[in-house]
Amino acid sequence: MRIVIIGAGNMGSWLVESLCLDYDVGIYDADRSKLKYFFNSRKFIYLEEIHDFSPDMIINAVNLEKTIPVFREIIPYISDECILADITSVKKGLAGFYKESGRRFVSTHPMFGPTFGDIRNLRGENAIIIKESDQEAAAFFRDLYEAMNIRIHDYSFDEHDQTIAYSLSLPFSSSLVFASCMQAQDAPGTTFRNHNEIARGLLSEDDYLLSEILMSPYSLQQVENVRDKLSYLIGLIKKGDTSSFKDFFSDLRLNIGMKKESSN
């Protein structure tokens, strides 16, 4: 099987490393300087070289903003039988694009970004495969993930974006609020340092990706929930009632799956 990966960023590099020993893999990036350190793979400088390679699958690993434009750029250089694949965190517009293209496709989301995930040990990490994908093409990624002991979830395009709105916009908005209250100074304490590292990791991500996740039609409710809970917390602080805090903390522990403490 011949595979071309478009985009030599962190996730594209991980894909090359993960696939190059079992498949005939090529890598293309508009920034040629990113191609110099790849081994056991072909490096394409021009799109015409991709045409000559005649890939069976194109895996699009560019930034979210460029995913569909890059597909449109690549399609004239591949055969009608070539499978299109994406790994984007937000699937906005992709269902319509794939339908328009009339091609076999597989859409997936490895939920272990380079910022927080240990790509050397992915046991217990999660990945989503979109239900509307071509089943044979989806089986390719299913086998890849299972070989790495990655948990697989099957969602439709719409279910994916709803899930991501919850699993990403909620922690994203919390980290952004933390960062907005920061001062440019160090503070003692492990909890502060850990939150600071999470905020730094988040803000090292692509601005367009962060914006698209937060602007998802499903994200507003999650962010409004953060606002409402902060307002409730402010009310408790103003009230100054220790017993109210105890009940609040008890509810929070249940929310995150901690066992309720037995009363003596």
C-alpha cells in the first residue's frame, strides 16, 4: 500500500514514523525544510511527484484551516481510486466536502495531540473514527490504533463535534480563564505550576484550531456553564458559609467520579 502524508508537522511526523516500516510512505510539505529529517520514506517536493507515486491513500495532516484547500489542491494529482483521509480535531465542512468529491474517504481524530500526549507510549489514549467513513479505509486506522492499544470510539460527524465541544471546549475555556488572570511572575505551589503548564501547552496550539473549537455551535453551552458555575462559586465566597462549601465540594467529587466519603 502506498501512502502519502501531507504536512510534516508533529502529527504528520508521527504518522510517517508509525507507518513507514510497513508501507511505502511518502511525505509532502510546502515548507521543504521540514522534510530533511525523515527516514525510510520518500520526500516529495513537487505535487507532480505525488502523481508519479500513485498513492492508494492521502492522509491530510495539515492545520485545520488548510485541510479542505489542500485536499482540493492535491486531488488533480491523484487517481480516482485514491482514498482521502483526514485527522482533524473539528470536522466542520468535511462531510459536505467528501460528498462533493464522490471519493472513498476515512475521517479520524487521534485524541492525543503533540502537546499533552506521549506519542512513544499511547496505551490507553483515545481515537475517534467517523461512522460515515468507507469501512475498508476505516479498518486501516482501526488496525493501526489497536496495534498501539489505543481506545477507539465510533461517532458520526455530528456526534464527533458534539463530543469535542464537551471534551475540549470545557477544559480549554477553564485554562483560558486561568491564563487571563495570570501575572507575569512565578508563584510557589505545585497546583499553580501544573495549571500553568497546561495553559502554556494549550496556548502553544494553532490559533485557528483553538478558535474553531470554541466557535463550534456546541461549545457555547459548555462555556456558559463555566460562567454559571463561577457565578455560583462567587456567591458561596460572598456568603462565607463553610457548610455550603462542604456540600459543593461533595457534589464536585461525585462529578469527577470520586467516591462519596462516608460520614462517621
